[in-house]
Amino acid sequence: MNKESLILELEKLHLDTSKVDLLEEHMKATLKANESFNLTAIKDEAKFRELMILDSAYPLKYFDFENKKIIDIGTGAGYPGLVMAALSKGEFTLLDSTNKKVEFLRNFASKTGFFNVNFVCERAENFARKHREEYDFAVARAVAELPVLIELILPMLKVGGYFIALKGSKGQDELKASNKMLDKLGGELYQIDEYELPESREKRVNIIIKKIKETPKKYPREYSKIIK
């Protein structure tokens, strides 16, 4: 996918494309930093635009994020959170447990003038205990399986908030394994969106969960217990 095709696809989502150059700059910075430490397995710019940038923009088609607080769990190099921040007017927190990744994002933001992003280096379960029911939306992409994510994320959401899980073709299977945790943690399935990326034809499943009641205080547990 070239830059012009990316812009056309973003316009189909009714998104403001005025910061595509900034996203291109971030892509190049990510690929350059990837030579020193692992940020992404995708090293080709054409694939990067579709599989990283465009795919990260899809959550913006579901809701209006203006003046809302959004957290991206396990952001890595900034996907999807930095893309969403560039294309919307929400207040974003990008969380990752790896300091090198967070410092990379901070340095990029300071050089380019990103103003609506907060970068945090901390484990998600620890962060969740200190920021209960603080966020309107949460997103996660390529971090962990859905049952694990539900326990990490739902405690951070306000009642009435939404968690958007960006998943691949196995997303439906992960959802089936999540029913018990959804009920325990105060969530319910809101929407499933299945689609194909336009050039690679890779299948994607975005699963949207709504928080309908408070999460019991005992969650999230220690990560070792969650993954069991």
C-alpha cells in the first residue's frame, strides 16, 4: 500500500487525513529503531501502511473519541494508540511494560509535538489497580488473548465505557473462551466487526465490549494467576 492508497482508505473511514505525513514519519522512525531493538516484525513500508497504520485506525469508525480518555494497553511502537491519537481529538494514554519502547515513543512525541498523548511504562495489572474506572475507552492490539485482556482492562473502564480488541482471524474463538470472565468482571459483548484489509485480504475481527457494572475489587489478579 502506498501513501496515496492509505489516504483513500482513511477517507473511506471518514477520518481527517491531515496528519498522514506525521504517521509516515513515525513509520520510518519505527523501522529505523527496529534495527536496534525489536518493535515490529513488519519491515516493508507498503505492508506497514496497511497492516499497522490502516488497521490501527479502524477503531475510530465506531465511536466519537473527542474529549474522551482512551488507554492503549501494550502499545509497543504505538499501535494502535499513536495512530488513533493522530487521527482524532481524544486524550490518549499509551501503556507498555518495556521501557525502551516507551522512551522511543516519548522521544518521537517530543520531536514532533504530539500534545494529546501520555506515555506510561508499567505493567497493566499494576496500572489498573491505581486507575480504576478512569477511562472511557480502551484498545489493545496483538498483546494477549481476549480472556487475559478482559481482566487487565475492564477494571480501568468507567461503567458505560468500551473496550475495543483488535484481533485476527481467531478473534471469535477467543471470544467464546471469554464468556465467564466477561460476566464476572461486569462486561457484555456489544459488537463484532469482521472485515478484510483491502490489499493483503488479511481477515480482522474487532470485538467491542461494553462495561455495564463495576468490576469486583479483587480484579485484576497477579499476572501469573491471570494467564493460568
